[in-house]
Amino acid sequence: MRRALTAVGAARGIALGRVRVRHPQALAVAETRIPAEAVPDEILRLHRALDTARAELHGLRDRLHGALAQEVGEFLDLHVLILDDPELLHGLDDLVSTGRYSADYALKLQRDRLAAVFEGMHDDYFRSRREDLDHVIGRVHAALQNRGDDAAHGLAGEILVCEAVAPSELAELQGQGVVAIVAATGSPLSHSAILARSLHLPLVLGAGELLALANDGDALMVDGGTGELVLEPDTDDLHRYHRRRAELGREQAQLARLRRQPTRTQDGVDIRLYANAESREDVAEAHALGADGIGLYRTEFLFLQRRELPDENEQFLAYRDLVLGMAGRVVTIRTLDLGADKADHTGLTLRSEPNPALGLRGVRLSLVHEALFLTQLRAILRAAAYGPVRVLVPMVCSREEMVSVLAMLEKARASLRAEGLQAGERVELGAMIEVPAAALGLADFIDLVDFVSVGTNDLVQYLLAVDRGHESLVSLYTPRHPALLRLLSELFAYGRRNGIPVAVCGEMAGEAANVPLLLALGLRDFSLHPSTLLEVRRAIREADLASLRRRAQSLLRAHDRAGIEKWLAR
Ligand code: PEP
Ligand code: MG
């Protein structure tokens, strides 16, 4: 029977396929005891399954190539680490040899034990590690059942409907032919969602109802943009789907023609479009689409999912690749923004902060770990010898922090000089405006910066006091709030008066629908993921800047979201 549901669209694109349900309790194994004489064979069976799982993970890692190799590879490495964890392994052996449980049941018991430990911690970081544990255990269980790759082969043309999806799985699932993913949990600002957008894999989150309703083999239509889901679509739905698909195909072809066109409004004003990048693939795409440069390179992706810190040389090579990849266009490298939702394995971030979003993160963390910060700044300065580079500092709150950063930059430069190492001559320094205090207090440190970039993802979170990753607050988390628009308008005007460029690099700038609003408020520098760059360029080319600017006052008089949307609709 047809059922239409709406959840949260997290990565755009439409898909039609058969459902493949992955229930969270996939490890439904009956309690089975084995006789003492069967123990050695059972241990052998268990170890073979562990070896198979290990070999699969290594095989996947070897097959990765291109830009995703590093990011996804790090998640796979983490899974290998979990698989080799002595506590997990000893526990398993013990349960089989002493407890006389079957290998399958031992696996379930160990999983339940460790999951309870993770869950008891009530910490986002550990919750996400619990998901990794489930993935690893699921892989070993499949190997015990001799399912291995067979289960995967059937995935072509299927839509995975699951409780949660890990970033490490996405590329693998797509490689196996999964055409979309629908998960019950997760937020559009999660790393899985960012990666799904990079892979152009439609993703819908918050769809717990579908997980309860859907069965393997049901037909499902997914719209990763609107979050619409239609289970067992009827003829009208199918017509709609095919029409939409044809429309999207035509739109892609039209957009492709904008690759070499200037980003110029109807009344002849050039607007700068920079790209946000997390991977080498993003950099290549940004270059191919004619981005004006990289407006935000998130260096924390070099640090996540690993135990050792990347050393200066590894960082230098990554940043140099980025600079060379943009062939002379400016590259904005953001210093480490770990903490809160971006927790690492290196022991840098605190594990038990009561309010991680208000805790040791961004520049605060860098200033606490001086040696680490110096290493990163040295690597960036060395890369700057190869092309124009700007340094962007995340989570700035005060003048004192920018003064300390400047001192560290000087120290890094002096140490390179002393060692006779090459560094970029002129490296501009910028601050991210993500905290209301920095937005309201820009005047206090504007003399210390060459540019600023507004991180609306965090600014919205702190201004509205709404957790950006909170699944139940998705409807409250919006940049279309009068207070944010007023603040942005003042920032843009203040930057203009002082000759300091003010960019927006939050997700807000990557939505074509926000273009008239941002132009009206005075934005001239957009920074966005390459996946929506052409759409945003098209929206800018369709806009008449002078008439939008004339309408800015009426936008700023809107008292609520409905008023802002009414303004946009006009
Ligand atoms: C932001 O906060 O808007 C931003 C661009 O940074 P991130 O999403 O990496 O926190
Ligand atoms: Mg941020």
C-alpha cells in the first residue's frame, strides 16, 4: 500500500529502488552452547571470520583511490583498530572457551557488553564510536555466516533503510550499487551528510517511521533534497518521478554551460564564489567549475579518525597539493577546528566536557597545544611559498585570541627563517565569525585581520541557542531568523566601511534559494561546497543587485521566518 512520508533531506538527488532494511538489532542470535570438544573448532571458526573481516577492510582500503581515499580510509583504519582491540578479542575467546557459547552468540554478547559501556557515557563522541563498533561486529558476523560479499552483491539499485549510517560505509555502499540511503537518526550537519553530498548520494535522515514500515523488496522513491519518501509509489508518483528525473537531467546540462561564465549580476556586479573543500576531489571540482579560490579548507579532516597526529611534513604536502591544485587562485586554510562534534582519537579533545560546543574547541584548543599549533602554522607557511594562501582562524571570541595567533604566526615564520626553510611572503590572516561576541565585537579586532568569514553553521547555533546536530531541533535550526539577518547586514556593512572583505562560508551560502537574501543584505563573497556552486552562480546571474539592495530594508523589517520567506517569494 502507498505511504508518503516526509523526513529530513540531507543530500540532494532523487532515487527509485528496492528497499533493503538493515535493522539495528541485526545481530539477533539465539543463545547456543557448544560441547567442550567443539571448542577448538569453534575458536578456529571465530578466528577465520575475524581474519576475513580484517582482509575485507584491508581490501576496501586498497581499492580506495582519489580524494576520498584519505577520509574514508581513516574510518576503515579505525574499524581495523576496533577489530584488533585486545579487550574485544580476549572477551570473545573467553566466551567461547570458558562460557562454551557458539562464536555467533559470543559475538552478540561482546557487542552488547561494549555497546552498554559506550551508551552509558551519554556522549556524542562515544555514541558515534558505538556505531563503528556495530559496523565491525556486523562484518564479523556476516563472515561467520559466510555471507561476506554475497550480501553486498544484491545491493545494486537498492535503497538502504537503516538506523544510522557511518561515514566509513558510504563510499563502499555506493560502490556496491546503493542508489540512496534513508536513516532513522543523524543530522544534516553530520560528517556522513557532508560526505554523502560530496559523493552525490541522496540521503534522507530522521526517517524512523519508514524503518518501522518498510520491508525488503518494497519499492521506494526518495528525494534527498526535500526529504520526501514514497513507499510503494503509484502510477502518478512514478510519472512524477520520471518527469523530475528528466527535469534534473536538463537542469544539469544547462548548469554545465555556466562553468566558464562569470559570476555577474544582471546589473553587472561581479560576485566572488569561493569553494569549501574537504578533499582533493573537491579542490579539483572547484578548479574545474571556475571557483575564485578556496574559501574554506577544513584541516581537521586530516586529524580525524587516527591516533597519531599528522606531522609537519604530512600537513605541508597536503596543503601544498591544495595550493598547486588551485593553480594560482587563493586558498584559505582554516587552522584546526577540532572539538565539539568533531572529536578526534589523538587525545587532543576532552572526552567529558559538560557542554562540548561551549568547550575546548577551535582556536582555544590550538592555543592550549602550542607545539601542535606551531607545527600547523609552519606547514601552512611553507605551502604558501607555492601560491597565494590565507590563514583562517575558527571560533574566535576576542581580540586576545587574535593577538596570540599573530604572535604564533610570527614565531612560526621566525623558526622557518632560522632553519632556512622557504615560506610564503605575504600570508593574509582572517577570523571566522561564528560566535555572537565576535560578530558584535568585530570592531575590537578588525585592525588585526585582512578578511573575515562568517561561519553561519555555528553562528546560527550560538545565536539561537540551538544545537546544530540535534535531531529533534531541526525545525528550530534555521538561518532564516530575523536576528541573524540583522547581524549579517551589520557585519557586511561594517566590513565594507573598513575595507575588509566579509565572506559567508556556512551551508547557508551554498543554497541557491538564499542568494537574493544574502545579496540584498550586502554579501559579495560566497564560499560553498562545489556541488552547488553552479546553481548559486545561476541565481546570482539572475539577480538584479540594485533592486535587491533597495528591498533590503523591508527584509530587515521581517519579524519572523514567515516574513522572510514572504520577502523571498516576492
Ligand atoms: C560554520 O560553522 O559555518 C563553518 C563553516 O564551520 P564548520 O561547519 O566546519 O563548523
Ligand atoms: Mg564552524
